[in-house]
Amino acid sequence: MATTLTLHEAAEELGVHYMTAYRYVRLGLLDAEKVGGTWQVGSDAVERFRDGEQNGPVERGTPAPWAERFEARLVAADGAGAWGVVEAALAAGADLDGLYLDVVAPAMVSIGERWETGELDVAVEHAASGIVTRIMGRLGHRFSRRGRSRGTVVLGAPADETHALPVAILGDLLRLRGWNVLDLGANTPSASFVYAAKAADVVAVGISVTNSESLDSAAAACAAMKEADPATKIIVGGRVVRDGEHAMSLGADGWAANGADLHALLMSWARLTR
């Protein structure tokens, strides 16, 4: 039967200094919970760590469950620990693409699913989103690429769609590939998409939809843009957009299942406009 240990006791069990054990917690390597201002560790977590099930500190290039560790820190509302996991993943060889697509995105998707099933309160999801937003702010400059822009892409979520993080993640990934991105964020009115699409050098407009309740708003945005300028290229994607046929039914010209698909589609359209 598992017992509860203080972090000092856990450090003694592991034969390490208290600050080393604290670092393991911050990096998500050792499961712990903060209760009344004190870190508490289950004896079973200590055993898992000792047996290597948490993988411990890893060498550069060695696979590790970074997404799970990142999610654990987010659920604990531990911003410093979440940043520590990001630093550890980068030090272990993760690139920026992998950090977003294999660590940040899966963790947030899992938290969203756990909220939908009632396992987590919406407050946990909101706090996690706030932490990820701050982390992305710290990483943002790394996604800037020197040289000539491939063109401008307008990104946003339609009216009634409250999730801005997928848009922000896509924006950074496109910037890394040389695109200029105009990020309109969440809950963007159709008229604002139309206005933004008039900017010079716009190759396409991307609309992200994660809630089925926002599909009608996405279709309305597509219709408004096509009415204003039939030549406007529109890409729709997101968790509730099933496939290309579904995207076309909403009025889009293309569908992107992920950032790589979006970049490839943009490149094909950019070549046609040259």
C-alpha cells in the first residue's frame, strides 16, 4: 500500500539532495502534489522513479514522455515546472516543431478531453491555457526566420470559437517556415476576416474550428470572404473538421489536418500566384 512522503523523505529514499529531488519534480520526472504549500510524493512514485519507469534524466536525443510530463505540470498549475519540462525537452534534442506538435499540443488535447469527460474542472483547462500562452510568448522569438517572406497568411478562429491556442501554434509553425502571419485569435467576426484578407500579399486565410458549435460560424466566415472576393483562398481545419469534403461543404478551398499539410497547401498556392 502506497504511503505519502515529504519531498525531503523522498530525496532520502532516492539518495539525492533535496534540491535534486525538487528539480525532478519540476521537470515532471517525479510525480508529486503540492498540498498546503508542501510537496508530497507517493511511495509508489518513488518506486517508479527508482525502477526507471519515469525514465529519469535523459541523454540528448533519447526519447522521453515529454508530453505526459508537461501535462502533469500543467494540471498542477506549475508554470515554472512546465517551463522546466520545455527546457529539458529542448536540451534533449527536441526541435521547435517537435516541441509544439509532440509535447504542447498533445498535452493540451489530453487536458481538454479530460475536462470533457468530467475528470478535470474547466478551471484546470483555463489555467493550463494561460501557462502555455506564457510559455509560447517566451519561445516566440525562436520562430522568427530571416530572409524574404513567402507571403502573408491570415489565421483565426470564427465567431463563438473560444480556443486561440491552436491558431497561435499554427502561426508560430508557419513563421518558422518563412511565412508572415496575421493572427486574429479566437472569436473573430466574419467581417474581420474579410478586412484582414484585403492586406497586401495574402496567400490564404486559415480558419481553425475545435467546437462543433462553431461550424456554422466558420461557414458564415467563408461565405462572407467569398462574397467580398471570390478569389480569396480559404483553408479550414481543426478537431471537428473531418476531411477535405467536410471543409469544402463549409465553403473552403482546402483542408489541413495539421501544420505540415497547411504549409504544403500554402506553398502550392503561392507558386500558382507567382
